[in-house]
Amino acid sequence: MCLPVTRYHEFAEIMHELRIAEDLISIVTETATEEGLKKVAKVSVCFGEMVQIDCGCFEVAFSEFVKGTIAENAEIDIEIIPVTAVCNNCKCDYKISNITFTCPECGSGDICILSGKELFIKSIEGD
Ligand SMILES: [Zn+2]
């Protein structure tokens, strides 16, 4: 079978969500067990925009992987954190809305990313 390059790309992207969902669920179930929860009702997560999560794909992977765990049927809440940066030249803060990592004020490429690389669990709710 010969797959076009775009197919590999899509596959790699799907793998990304699957891997993150799998890692995340093992953290959720471990933490919930440690805290004495018998059932997880809701999981809130934060993803930075730079992590490039496909939320739909992630939700599908999540609902599959939680089957048979204490987090089965748990609701998933995803918050996307925008990419923000500060310019080291003119010190202005700004939100990056495209892939141009240069300062909109002075055009300097000497910037420091403040947010957008996050990948963490905000809260786990359950009984
Ligand atoms: Zn600047």
C-alpha cells in the first residue's frame, strides 16, 4: 500500500492526541485513586495553542481510553490557552495570532514566549 504524504501527516497528528489522552487518563486515574475517589465525573484540562490539539479528536480518544476505568463516562472540559509573548526589545506584551513570531510594535524577533505551551490537568471532580 502506498499512502500519500498527507496521510502520514494526519496519522502523526492523530497519534499526538491519542498519546496525550492516554498519558492524561493514567494521571487522572492515579490521582483520583490516591485521593480516594471511586468515580470521576469531570476532568478539566488546559492546552496551550502551541500544543496543537485537535479537541474533537482528543475527546474521542479520551472517551475510548476511559472505558473500564474509574473515569468512564467522565465529562471532559478543554480550555485553550492562547500564545502570548513579550518582546525583549521594546518590552511590549502581545498575543500571537499567526505563526509570525516577531514583535508587532518594533518588528524584533527577540521575543520570549509567555504562554501557549501548557499541557496540564486543571481539576478532577468526582465522588
Ligand atoms: Zn518589540
